Amino acid sequence: MAEQHHNELHHPTDEVSLHDKGPSTSQVLAVVTLFPVGGTLLFLAGLVLTGTVVGLAVAAPLFLIFSPILVPAALTLALSVAGFITSGAFGITALSSVAWLLNYVRRMKWSLPENFEHTRRRV
């Protein structure tokens, strides 16, 4: 029974040659091409990380010394930007409200004579 089950699973026509099992030429070329590119990018990422850490180590004392000047300046700049953005939002809201009101009045103006005629007939 076990032999029959084994023979059912393994047919001689299902065998694959060694050439079909290995990677294709395009896969090998992709690995050969991308390996140096990946290594170079990894090296550049490490270089940037090192530069960032060194820059932060150099700049941290300067930030600490100038923080009484930098913090209020940053706060003032942030509040100014928020004020300009809020002002623009209020301006756009006002313009769209006025445009809606004008369109509403124009629609009422055209339908007003019809309303008068309807009211006259009722009286």
C-alpha cells in the first residue's frame, strides 16, 4: 500500500532537470546588479546617519545656549503663520458666503414676479 501511494505521487514524467531548478539568467543578473546598488545605498544611509548624529551633538549645546532666543522666536513665527492661515480661511468663508447670498437673491428676484401673480389671483 505504501509503495503504491509513493508511486502515485512520484511519476517519472514529473521529474525536473537540474537546469530548471536553478535560478534563471535574469534572476542572476538582477542579483548581480542590485547587490552593489543596495550596498552603496546602505553605505550612504550609514554616512547620513553618522553625519546627523555628529551634527546633533555639535548643535545641541548651541540650541541650549540660544534657547531663550530661539523658543520665543519659533513661537512667534508659528503664531504668525497660524494667524495668516486663519485669516485666509475666514476670508474664503466670507467670500463664499457673499457669493451664496448673491446667488440666492438672484434666484429670488426671478421667482418674485411669479409669486406676485399667484398672490393677485388668490386675492
